[in-house]
Amino acid sequence: MRIGIDVGGTFTDVIGIDSEARVTVRKTYTTPADPSEGVVTGIAKLLSAAGATARDAELVVHGTTIGTNALLTRNGVRTGLLTTAGFRDVLEIGRVQRPAAGLYDINVDNPPPLVPRALRLEAVERVGSKGEVVTPLDEASVRAAAEVFRREKVRAVAVCFLFSFLNPAHEKRAREILAKELPGVYVAISSDVCPEFREFERSSTVVISAYLAPIVESYVERLSKRLGESYPATQLRLVQANGGAMRAAAAKGRAVHLVNSGP
């Protein structure tokens, strides 16, 4: 049986389709403290109504607002940003556009960046527009940034260097250094999360991914564990913002792809 699950603020909706195309639908209460509990309860109700067993649950596709909610309420983790020297303010400058709601209202402004300026640090390095190394990565500057991040107790770090989508070597080496210097801290690099041109879009995307990753990872691990214990034959997929689905393991490193997963 293939099962689809959408977790809302009040109810968790579950729909199942068996091998003979028979559809069964059930609804249960969402469990805000741990939504995975409501998911497992909903699956149990669905299988019971369909006259199926735990072994019949072969695929679970799950839409979740856990990333969206954390972003909208700004309840992600304390995050740092490491950028190419001279570009720490890209995240705040953005496209120099006013929000539509305040086009003619001087009292309306853009929301503050997810990473405050004190946690937006610089690494000495530069990759050119053809992917060539203009300035080699100064590893000491990365370690100095790591010391600040450690002191400030960040739980995640986003790394975004110029033109890393053409040559990710500096970002990858920075990730290695940060992982060694900051054990237990999640590190996301833009060349993995969003290997595309346009600096602001890439910076903001990797920051969101790092900001949400520990929350998403914790939830996915709890859900995977519960499903594994109750439904060992089940494969878990999570709905992405583009309507596709990805494996649970991939979701841990692509938290930003789950924003708008649920609606």
C-alpha cells in the first residue's frame, strides 16, 4: 500500500491506495510536541480501516510544514555565515528592493536577515568568473571564523563563496576545517545546496538550509525511527517545494527544499 500523509496544525490527514487501486482515507489529531507520533497513529488507523497489516505499508510520502513553520516563526537554530572577504553584507543588501507592502510606506522595511551581521564572517579567498583561483583560500581565516562561531555558540554554519558553483574547492575545504573545529555543528555549503549563479539568491538559500537543517534532521530521524519500529518494510519519502519527493537521508542535507512542502 502507498500512503500519503499531510501534517497540519490541527489534523494529520492520511490517504492510502492499495494494489487494487482502492482508496482509504483517515484523519487523526496532530501531535505538536512530536508530529511523528501523529503520523504513526494515522497510519495505524488507515491500515486498520483498509483491513491491511503493517507489512502492507510499503511507501510513505509525507508532506510537512515543519520547515515552513520554523522559518516563518524564526525558530531555526543560531546560524553563522562565512563568505568571501568583502561580501558579508550580500545577505542584507539583497536586490535593493523594498517589500511590495511598503512600496510607498517608509515605516515598512524588509525583515532582518536570519544571520545577524556579527555572525556574518569573512574568509580570505577568491574564485574568478571562469572558476579560476584568484586568491588561494587562507585557512587561518577560516579557523579564526570558527573560533568566533564557537564562542557565539552557533549550531549551524552556512558557507557561500563567490563563483563556488563553478569551482567548489574552497567551499569544500572550508567545510572540512569547520567540521574539524566545530564538532556537532551543522555545516552547509552553497555549491551543494544551490549551485547556481546570483550571489544573493545562493547566499539566502544556503542560509535557510543551514538555519533549518538541525530541526528537520531531528524530526526526520525521529520519524524514520518510529516508522522503522512499527512498519519495517516502509520506505519514507518527503515532499519537496517543487512537488517532487526525496529520500529521508537526502532531506537532512536539503532542509530548504522542504519549505512549502506541506501546503
